[in-house]
Amino acid sequence: MHTKGVASVRSPVRNLLQSSASATHEGFVDAVIESFRKEYAIDEQPCFVHETSQYLEDEYFKAGMSELRASPLTVRSRNR
């Protein structure tokens, strides 16, 4: 059987709405950001950058996006 999951994690992957009817994409993103900030003792608020032409033409931004796309853990965003 093929499942969506990480080989080293034996817990099944499930939709968050199965656990909580009030779960939202924004709530999940906020929880991940807060957890990351606590883990790495980051006091600053995150800076969100959207893929506008201003950034898509910037070499530094393009290099960072290319690096993220090469990562197997890339998360795709949805239009809100």
C-alpha cells in the first residue's frame, strides 16, 4: 500500500479537518510560524513576501526561490 507520509514516522497522515472542524489554513500557518519562532528563539515577527514582479526580477529573491523549489519539503501556497 502506498500512503502519503514520511518513512520514519509511523503515524498516519490525515486531514486536519478530521480532527477539528474549525481548523483553517491560516490557523495552521500561524501555528507553524509560532512553533518555529519558539524553537529558534526568534523574537521578530515574520515578513511575508509575495511573488510580485518586483521580487521575481530580483536575483537574490530568485536564487532563494530556486533553492526552496529544489527542496523536497517545499510547500505550495494557495491563492487566498
